[in-house]
Amino acid sequence: MSETVAREEEWRTSSFSGPTGGNCAQVSVQTDGGWKLRHSKHPDGPVLEFTPGEVDAFKKGVQADEF
């Protein structure tokens, strides 16, 4: 039997958010390349999850100035 140890989520906030990390979005990059997003004021609230393919499409859209 193998044991799987769950890694603790590492949430990051933009450096533009200031020292208090107040009203911000936080991102957690997953081992498979996907992203999780949450609101810093509600860390136990809803989390948006994006697959690696969705993250790749978003990055390509940013690079192509589609937004």
C-alpha cells in the first residue's frame, strides 16, 4: 500500500496588493500546472479551479493582447 501525503496549498498575492494583502485575489499554482483562485478576505469561501489547458489558453490570450 502506498501513502499519499497531501501538500499544503501555497497561496500567493500580488506584490501590488500592499503589505496587508487586503481585498485581493490569491492564486495557488497546482503541480499539474492548473491554477486555483480565491478571495483573500474569504479564504474559506469558494475557489475557482482552472485546468492546465485553461491556464495555457489564458496566457496565450494575454500575450496576443486579446483582453
